[in-house]
Amino acid sequence: MTLLRVRGFDIHKGCLEPARQAALIEALRPVLKAAPLFSPVVPGGGQMSVRMTSAGKFGWYSDASGYRYAEAHPSGRPWPAIPDPVLEIWRQLTGLEREPECCLLNYYGEGARMGLHQDKDEADFSYPVVSISLGDDGLFRIGNRTRGGKTESVWLNSGDVVVMGGEARLMYHGVDRIRFKSSRLLPKGGRINLTLRVVT
Ligand SMILES: O=C(O)CCC(=O)C(=O)O
């Protein structure tokens, strides 16, 4: 494992060995069954290319009226619990007593991307966001605390974990593209990103 620090983002390359990555995928199967992926609509009216769902007390949700955390999946059912192997990574890397209340699961199929944005719908920015990459490689772009300016990019591979805390917590970031089918972790290809967040 190597620790790479880019603009305050702690990038733990190779943090999760292949067996642990496979165990995470197994642990996520029941989450995806209970709370199927959906394609959120963004406030401007467009649809995100990433499909998503969540686990935990809150799930991240977006529709024409805005971004927010919701206590139920669009089906009306509560979100499933965050699987233990996922919480274990949060504990290992943050050492915090407080546990995340949301595990947002983003699925990037071929051609999916996520524009530069800040994670700022949470109440307390002193808690980090922990981001886990599984499956295909994703080109992660890191910007600044305000929109614009120079950016830096780094490829995130399956098993990498990024901790966005301190100065990095409110920095713009996004995913420009994935290398579809670069990994064999997911039988149909694609990339799963999990972000763990303390919401309230
Ligand atoms: O997919 C990623 O690596 C980043 C995801 C992200 O930025 C987010 O969920 O806010």
C-alpha cells in the first residue's frame, strides 16, 4: 500500500487486497437487491450518467427540486444498513468513534462520468468523506475550494481508498471517465464507488 497526498486528498493506493474487494462486492449484493440503482435527475432537468443507490440511515437523492439526503429509497422503502465490511474500512482509516450515516453507491457503466462538485449537503464538515473504488479504473480529478482554476488528475484503481478530510473536505472533485472493462472484479464491467459520509 502506498499513500499519495494530492491537495490534501489522502489516496491509499492498493488499500484493499483482491479478496477484500471480492468480499465487499458480495456484501453489496443484498444492498443492491433491497435498494436498486436509479438514475437521479439533476436540478437543471438532465439525468446523471452515473446510477446510484445508498445504504445507511440516509441516502443521497436528487430530483428537479434539488439535492438532498432522504430517509427512503425512491421505492419508499428505508435504505438497507451499511454492510459491516464497509464500516470496517471507515474505522480502519479514520479511527473515529462516530460512524457514517450514509454510504452512497455510485455505479459507472461504460461512458459514465461525474462532473466536478463539492460534497456539501452534510451538516459538519469536520468529518471526512471516505471513498472506496471497486472495479474499473476511474480518472479522478481534483480541483480547488472554489470553481475553476488548475486541476490535477489521478487514476483510481480497484481497492484504492481516498480520505477527503481537512483542507480536502470541501474541494471540488469528479470523475472524467472510466476505463471500461479494465478490471475483472465486476462480471459485467463498470466501476463502483462508495462514499461514506456523516450526514447530521
Ligand atoms: O466516484 C468517485 O470516485 C467520486 C464520487 C464522488 O465524488 C461523490 O460521490 O461525491
